[in-house]
Amino acid sequence: MDVDATQLDFEQVSAELLRALRGRRSQEAFARRIGSRSHTIYTWESGRNFPTAARMFEVAALSGVDLPAALRRFYRRPPGILHDLDVTTPPGVARLLDNLRGTTTIQAVASTAGRSRYAISRWLQAKAQPRVPDFLRVVEAVSRRAVDFVTCLVDPEDLPSVASQFRALEAMRKAAYDLPWSHAFLRALELADYVRLPRHEPGWLARRLGLPEEMEAQCLRLLEDGGQIALQDGHYQPVGVGLVDTGRDPAGARRLRLFFSQAATTRLQTAPGPTASSAYNLFGISRADLERLRDLQRAYFRQMRAIIAESSPVEAIVLANMQLVELADAGDADGAPTD
């Protein structure tokens, strides 16, 4: 599930990011370290000018950021392109953005990022280089995770304009780990039928989701105590949070995947027909093509997120669940690899 970054000032975030990369060094010392001039550093941090994304990554590396590790943290299940991806070069930045884009059309990216199709196309082909704010706009447009991206490079507390949003994200993640159904109730508050109610009716959300009423009270209390919802004009309303990525804690993310896999199985057993559908395919495949399927799965979820972000009104709460589970490796029956 990412923070709603539609209100982000990408120029401000970029200036703060560049300032955070400098750390405690003076602008003069930092300029010498990265082979630039102190006046250039000043223009970056004041928001008067910005480097390209490739140059920003180069500066980050010179500042001590482990770029491969940062990208692995962002992806969590890194795609194959990370093996030889050099984001300090324009082609590397283009490959990164294109991988994040998946199957999302250039028109859709341009519309969400607020930039022209021509500009997006040139950035994706490395025929032109996006400056840092535009790079972050595209990251947000294709992944809805711009906040997570910058906080993989620097400490979120060094970014004043996103620190509070990041803390909200962490609170949402904790709520998801502690009480997984809390996010279903959070999404249910957006239902058009709920919004049309004269006022909040205890138990209404639970009945709509097919969950116990005590679960509704517990989840709403957790969300309200965490500052994620508020009672306004008689209804509970989400406060500043959209999608939330829950993969930063691998163990917690695994528990959530297992929980919702089991929840999906239960719903398939109890709600067959048009309200629940599934499909499966059991097959043999090469390692290379298995990685292609994993890349396709990531691209599918990115495109699904883009559709969800634009969808209105909210009329249904849906659990999308898809697994690629390797049943046996290429070894023999004892698990030892064959020659």
C-alpha cells in the first residue's frame, strides 16, 4: 500500500535532499569534494537551480551513499537491471525510470507528472536529462513512492518538507503490521456510500467489509490514535495519507503477505461468483524467464496502482493477491544442484 504526495513541493524536496547530502561539510569543502563551485552548491540548496538526476546520484555517491544498497532498499525485491545499473549516467537514469514505469503509457506518466509527453519520452530515451525535481515527479507518477525514494538516500529527518509525511507513513506501516485489517477500514472510509451516510454508523463499515463489528471499533481506534483518521462533520475521514508501502520491514511484509493470502483464500471459499475471482497456472520455466515474470508482476502492480490513484468514485474495496511461488529448484530430489 505510499503517502499521498500530490501536495509535495518537488523543488523544495530537491533542495533539501541536496542540502542533506552535503551534511555537516561547508559549501566550500563540499564543492571541492564533488568537483564543483561553492556558488553552484548555493544555487542548488536555495532552489535557484538544480543538477540533473544523474549528477545528483554522482554527488550522493561522492557523499558516501551506497547507491546499489539504496536502490535495493527502495525496490525490496530488486529487478535484474540493478545488477549493472549505473544511475550516475543519463542512460542509467533512463533505465531506472523506464523500469519503474513498467507498462504505464507515456501519456499517463506525463499527465500525472504534469510534464509534456515530449519531455517524458526524451528522458526515458536518455536524449535529455531530467533535473532532480522532474526526476522525483516522474518517480511519484510511476510508483507513488517519491517520499520513500528520497528517504532511501538520506535521513528523512533531514528533509523538513517530508519528515512529517514520513512519520505518518511509518505510523501507517505500524498499523498495518499490528492490525492488518486497519487498512481495509481506512480505504472503506472513501466509499461513496459511506460518505453519503448522514453520519458515521458503528458497524456499517464492518458489515460492508464482511468483518466483525469489534474489529471495526479496534481498527478505527488504532487509526484515530495514530492520527491517520479524524472524525469530521460526523464522518471519519483519512488525514493526508493515500497508498502506503509496507515493504520496508521484510519480516512484517512477509507476515502481511501471508495474512492477506489467507484472507483471499477464505473469501474465495465463502464468496464465489462475481465478487471474487482467481486463476492459477502450474508450469516449468527457465530461471531467466522466471525473472521476466517477476519483472512483469512488478510492472502489473505499478500499473494497477496508477489506475487506483486515478479512480473515482470509490465504490468497491478490493483485495488484489498474486503470487509466484517456486515449488522446486533445478536440483535433484535431495535439493543438491545437478551438473
